Amino acid sequence: MPLVSIILPIYNAEEYLDICLRSLINQTYKNFEVLCIDDGSFDSSLKILNDYSAKDSRIKVFSQKNSGPAAARNLGIKNTAGKYLMFCDSDDWYEPNMVEEMVNAIEKYDTDIVMCDCNIHRNGEIINDNSIRYHKLKLIGDCEISTDNIAYINRVLWNKIFRKDIIENNKLSYPIKYEYDDCVFICMYLSVVKKYFGLDKTLYNYRLGNPNSIMGKLRSGKNINHEYDFCFAFQHLIDFYIKSKFVDENIKQYFINFIYRCIKYFYSLLTPEKKSNAYIIIIDFVKKNVSFLKNDNFISVLNCKSCKELNYVFNLPIDYTLSQKFFSVFKIKNRIIIHFLGLKLTVKYKD
């Protein structure tokens, strides 16, 4: 029964923390530790953690000044003693046999990562509509990780078990202070491993639809000071690729294209005003990494001279002011777009 380390970042989670912790201490698999990282909570979360720790020595409590989940996870990894690592979000919970099933699978199939299925909860009910497709298990069974199947492995932490030696040997960490740190970590891990197993069992319970989540705020257009983190966080991934000698070239190219798709997607969620700032950040990001990001997509981005051109390259609607819709002439790539009295004329030409 190898030791399993479960890392649990907490920030103002008093409403859900009891359910989460009870699901962990009542696991059928007993040889585990839970590293609870309180990220500067100002509610009763820390008291709840200390109460559980006093009753169960497997619950280990760490506190840090509010620094975000990435710093909390890095602190947790640094203090783990387990052969395997798992993660949990403080508003979610494990099924009673989750740890046992995940350990059995990674040991039996001698694999590098195991992913299970999950229940998705919204407003107290389990849902099964298209909004949850990303979170569900799609790749079932034992296989080698390749560019043909890696897209079916989602980029969330909580439905997986990892080998600690792989994390340590490759010096994997989370980009601190930026959102999407979990996505970057998964990309790095998948870039250096070979074997995967998809466990066709529903073992994790995930709460969806938190209006205070990063994605909830981003989609609502709220000012959250993290609108542009998709570029800053991916810099961590590129820096890792530049230093690493063990990344498969085909997998690296897959994730370069993945970075492009993510930038395009998160940019599309921004308001027109924030797109203007994002344009500058994206161009700077590509310029900084131009020797690494050698593909046609990023070259097209780098050639954009305005936010409107970037919208065009990303195949997004171009935002025009009322006066521009009345009369304007724009040169975008190999097109001239003319607006006059509400009419639009596009003229193509050769470079």
C-alpha cells in the first residue's frame, strides 16, 4: 500500500470544506496524507482544518499569505512524502473508493498517469448536458500517449493520479500568480510521460457553475485582473520546453498548436476594450518566443498591425464604432474592407 499524497488548496471554503475533508478521511484506502494549504483565508477555513488535523494525523495543515492556488500546490508538492500525488478542490469531494481504485490502476498497469470519470454537480443536481463534455472521461483503457489521443485527456488536476518521481525528475511546477496553472502543469506532465490509463469509473464529484470562478468572471466580463493570464501562464510552459531534453518533438508541436488555440479562445471572450490590451500582450508574447513558436499560425499573429487584424486572423467579428460603420476603409491582411452608409464591401488583392 504505497503512500498517496493528496494536495488540497483552500481559500475561504468554509461552506464546503467539511464535506470535502470527510470524503477524504473516509476513504477505503488508508495509507494517504492530505496536505491542506490554507491560502490566507479570512473565514473559518483554517479553524476547520486545524480541528480535523487534531483528530486525524493524516491531515497536515500549512498556511501561507494569499498567493493563489499555484503557490499553494507548489508548497504542497514540496512537502509531500507519497509515491503518488492526487489533487482535490476544496468545494468538491471524492467517492469513498477513489484513492483505492486510482492506486490499483496505476500499479496494475504500470502507467504514468490514470484518469477517472466524474459526476458534475450544478445547484445540487448531477447534470449531463453538453456543458460538461470537457470534464468527462473519453479515452478508456491502457495506451501510449501520442498526438492522436492526447486531445482526449483533459487539463484538470482533480480526476488524475500522478507519479511523484516524474514530477521531481522533470522539475515540474505551477506558474505562480496566474490562472490556468493547472492546465500548464498537465501539459508539462503529459509532455514527458509515455503511458496512460483511462479508468472507466465515476470517482470524483465536481461542482460546476461557481460565479466567482475565473471562467465565470471572464465570461461575464467582470474586471478580475486575470484576463490576460493565458499568455503569462503559457510562458512557463515554453520556458520548460526550452530547458527540457526529454520532451517528444511531436508532442511539443501539438502543445504549441494547443497554446495558439487557447490564446484564440480566451481572447474571444474579452470585451472590445480588453481585446485592445490583449492584442499588445499577445504580440509581445509571440515576439519574445518567435524562435520557438515556428508555425504559420503564430507568424500570422506576429504580422498583425492592429487589434482588427488580429480579430481577422482569429476569424472573429471585427468591432467597428458607429462612425466607422458609416464610413471607413481598413486594410487587413490581403483585403481592403470599406464601410459606407451601413454597407460593407470587401476587396481582395494579391500581396
